Amino acid sequence: MREIKFRVWDKRDKKFWHFEPEDIMCTYIVDDLYMTHQGEERPQNWHWEQYTGLKDKNGVEIYEGDYIELRSGLHVCRWDDITAGFVFEFPNRTGAVYVRGVDECEVIGNIHEEEK
């Protein structure tokens, strides 16, 4: 079974926070999901990303929003609602690679800290 973990990009503080599921309380209000950590609610400042359960060739955990280098070029890891799974998309064009061959890929950044 895949390990469930999250990281949060704090838009205000410009840094990542890493959370285990037991540290997070979720509340649904209307159609919005508010996640809090230790009672601190900052949904407007936080961008949640889930761990894919995969690691790159160097053992680095792959999260949504990570830039991935593959033989086919640069990709960004995204959740795909149609396939209900993670895919590696080309950042500036159409097309995606379903998550495979991760033993050959390398995490080289993320969408928040580096523009590709």
C-alpha cells in the first residue's frame, strides 16, 4: 500500500511544509476543502500537494508539482482526474506520460520555486 503524505506550499512564506495524514484535519465547507494543521487555518495561502508514493532514481520523493526529467524531456507531475492517477505532463505543450519508468527519472525542482 502507498504511503499517504502531503506537502504544502505556503504562498505567503514562500516555503514548503510537510505533513503526515494524522497531523491534518479536513473540513468541507460548501464545495471548498479547508485543511488545517494544529488549528491554524490558511486555505487561501496554502497549496496542497500529495506524495505520489514514488521516488526518483536518487531516492527523492515525487510530489504533485515536481519537475521531472525523463528521456522524453522535462515534465511536471500532476493528478489527472480522467485516469484517476498521477501523470507526467509536458509543462508548455499538450501531452502526458503516464507515470512509469521512474527508476530512470530525476526530480529537478517544482512549480513553486522554479519556473521552467
